[in-house]
Amino acid sequence: MTALQELQGLTDWACRLIMAAERPAPFSSRDGKLLRLVPVDRRLSAVEMAACIASALKEHPSLTAAAHEARCRDGARSSPSSTRCATLSVRSGDRAIAALLRGWAYLRAGDAQQALLDARCALASAPRRAALEREAADDGGAREGGPGSIVSSDLPEQPGTCDGAASATPGGVSNPSSCLTLSGDGIARAAAPLRGLHACAWAPAHVLSSEAHAAAGDWESAAVHASIACELEPSDPSHMERLRMVLPRLSSPQAAALTAGGAAGLWHYYNTWMAQRIEALHPGLPQPLVNKLLAQDAGELDLRIGHPEALAEQVEELMDVYKAGGAAALEVHCPAPLRWERMQQLLGPGAVGLPIGYEPPPSAGPSQQPRGQLAGKDASVLRLQG
């Protein structure tokens, strides 16, 4: 088989996969089975989709490798006697690769916003670093592969893996980098688990996210995802080249912070911005109390700041602890998480779910987590102030 024939076969398979992922969902004809439908006025035709996917596959070897691996898994699980129809039989584990391929198609077509939605879906659906670490501990070694190698497609749907196009909740993304540092080769290394969409352990999803953010002019987010891709696949020179292309677009302080401390360097700008927002609502708070607020889930803090009465409730709780036991007591105190019922009160009747990738605080029990699939366009990575 020639390279051209292989490319054509992979393109045909990708188009059929996307078509299957967009088939009407069992309980809502407005949504696809695995992917939320693109608005009709922006939807690509079958011919346009095939052309854009072929172009992306030809230019990005990492995308081709991911698609080829997924195609092999699809072939392995299919019955040898089954006939290949126009559409495939898809499972929940196929969502990440379907979103990745569709995202690249729309990015090629010039629709950066749809590419961002699909990139977020791929990031939320692919395995997270914690899952990889658990697998490595169980197997006695690291396990490599795409999303299908860790996430069983036979498992029930998990919160945070649904593509979304409309948001009822602002924020919703946890700390994008708890501790990334640059090693001697200039690649950002994770010294502690990442959270939110940034905890995704699948480099192709970060590559798409970086490219989509760059196309939308969000260079800070593009740099963060490019840095994470470098750390996940240090042997791929295209990731480092992508990061080098993004760095000149950052402000001098941001570029210096990223170079000196990886993505964690950019997180400093977020903390500064959030501290200013807290100061505007509650001037003169003790610094230990401000630090405690900044240390909590980023999405929840953003929601509380957007609804000052919710922030006032938590400030009052923390102030009581601070007055009773000082900074030491405040440091070990676990604030009460924002309950789903309270969140619905704040957001009004339009609150139907949480953004993709939202992770409830560790102290939140099952009764404090919303039921059902999550919907909504998340904030991607937090806007950093430079």
C-alpha cells in the first residue's frame, strides 16, 4: 500500500468515526452520541471535512500516529466477519480521538472556536496523569498509548467527558499546573500532579489545544499547552519548536516566567490577578486568609468572586477560624466546598451543569456533586494578566 493510499484510508476512517460520533444521542436529538453537534451554519460538509482531515494528517505526524493507533484498536475489537459500513460503531472511549480529529478539521477550516471546543473535549476525555500513575503502580511500570489504552470503552460515562457548547457556570478549571519546572533540556517537567484539563496525559490533545488557542490569539494558553506537550513527549522535536514559536508572542515577564519555571511560572500572574479581585471586594484582609482563598479550587473561587455574597460567606468562615486560632489554624482548616444546591441558587434557573474538566474539591462527597452529564464551555486555561 502506498503512502497516498494509506492516507486516504485513514482519512476515510476518520470521517466515518466523526460521523458515528455525531449520530443522534439516545436521549437528545440536539446532541450527538459522543460529540455535541456543530451549528448548522458552521458545519463542514463531508467533502470539506475529508479535505481538512487529510491536510492535517499529512502535516502532523503525531496526529497520524494517534489516528492510526485508534484505527488499529477499532479493527481489533471488530468481528472479522462483520462488514464495514458507512459509519462505525463507537463507544465512549472513542470520544477523545473523535474530538481530536474533528477539532483539527475545523482548525484547518479556520474555525478556531469550534477547534477549541473539540480540544477541550479531547483533553477532558483522554486519560489523566493520576490514571497513568495508578496503572503504572498496578503493572509495575509505565504504560504508554492513546486514550483507548487506559480508558475502557465499556465503563459508564464519567463526569467531565462530554463536549459542550453552552455554559451555565463561569470558571470551572482547576489549577493548570501545580508544579512544572524546566529541566536542563528546556522541557517543562511536572513535579506534582496537574489538575483540570491540564492533567490530561495525552500529548496530541495538548497540541491541538495549543494550536487552537494560538489561532484564537490566546498566546498564554497556547504556551501552557505547548509546554505540557513537551513534557509528555520530550522526544518529539515538533513540540519544542511549537513552544519556541509561541514564546515571542508573550510579554517579556510572562516569557521569562515560563522559561524559568515552566507553566507554573505563568500561574503567578493568575494569583496576582485573583488577589486584586479579592482586595476589591474585601479590602484589608489578612494575607494568610488571602493565601487560603487562592489555594482553593480555581473554578470555585472564580464563581464566588463573580457572586460576592458567596465569597462573603467563605471569608466569614475563614475569618472566624483565623481569629480563633491564627494562621496555623487557618492553614490546616478545610473550607466547606460550594454545594451544588447553593451554586444553582447563585446561577439561577439556567444552571444545568458544570464546565468540561471541572473537578470538585477533594472534600466534596458524592452528595455534593451534580448528577448526570456535564455540559458547558469551560474557561479553557485561566486568563493570565501580563
